[in-house]
Amino acid sequence: MVWYGVGFETTTPHTAALLERATRLGVKNLSVYSAHKTMPNALLALLGGETRVGALLCPGHVSAMIGAEAFRFVPETLHLPAAVSGFEPEELLLAMLALVQMLKNGEPGLVNAYPRVVHSQGNAAAQALVDEWFTPCDALWRGLGEIPKSGLTLRPEHAFWDAVSRFSPQARTIPSRSACRCGDVLHGRIEPTECPLFGKTCLPEHPLGACMVSSEGACAAYYQYEGSGL
């Protein structure tokens, strides 16, 4: 069986826990194909150049694992306000209020607006478990290309569990569509409606770029709510 490990810091501990339990039980017919990604280096690559992004609403579920302080680089390196938010309406409003206040005062900082779940240093046990099994690696991102040290692969000493080492699968290259401007949307350089494919040939039922594939993507959200006043 091959376990497809996908997701950010929120889901990686589950894969590490699976491997730890499989080791303890002596399971041999399990491999992991790691497609796990990490947020900090990806954000640095996204926002380190030209961008219209003025502030960041940081995800509470990721922050619960890696800690609010993991996003300290946003105000200190990127010079943007950042607020860690939960998912309830009042938590989102509190985080957005913090961002507006920082923007108004011209003082980029980091605010943890989700303290009931997120601590400054995160979940130490989960971090230790992930570090035991995984190490950073360069990773490919749709619409962005390769970002250094933005992925996670199994450590060499755990190669027995690595599906890539065991089975040598051949990655299939997906040709890029020159007219798709998903990369510019992700970088915050343009709005989805400025892409020439948006709402025409690129639709939720027939997505051409990563931003339209997921219901959480910027293009999918714009398509669903454009004109609603939100």
C-alpha cells in the first residue's frame, strides 16, 4: 500500500504518526509518497518580489502546529502586517481588525488572534515527530515552479518507507498554458479577473490553473462570489 502524504504542516504529523505506528507494529507492506509542503519558504518566494499584497491573514490550523512565531518573518522580512486567524466569524473579524489597525498605523507586526488554539511556539510534540521522519527538500508548485526547501521528504535513514526510493515512479510533466496567469494571481500581482482565461475557458468545472482547481483557490472564490458585494 502507498500512502499519498499531501498537505501542509497541518497534515504532516498524521503521516509521521502513521510511519511510527507501522514501525512499532512491524508493518512491511506500506510506503509513503510525500507531497507535503511547508508554508514559510513558499510565502517568502511568493511575496519577496513585486506584489500588491498589503497584509497576510495566516492560517490558524497551520499555526497550531508550527506556532504563531513561525510567521514572524512576515513583518520583519517582508514588512507586511500579519495576523493568525481562526475560522469562526468573530475570529476572522478580530484578525482582520488587527490587520486594518496595523495598516492604518503603518506599523507591520504579528498578532495572534486565535489564542485559544494557537500558541507562540506551536505543538512541540508534533514538530518533533515530523523532524524525526522528514527533512526539507525543493518542491514543485503549480503556477510557481520549484521553490527551494518548501517541501518535505523522508529522511535517508527512513528510505525503506519511501515510495520514490522503492518504486522509482516517473513524474509526468504537465505542460503550462502560456495564457494562464495563475502564477501572477498567486504572487498577488493581478486579480483573477485580469487573467484572459478567467470565466471563459477557465471555469470551476473545467479549470486550467491551480487557482481554479480548488474551491479555496482565489480564482474559484472570485468566480463564485464576484458581484455579490463580498
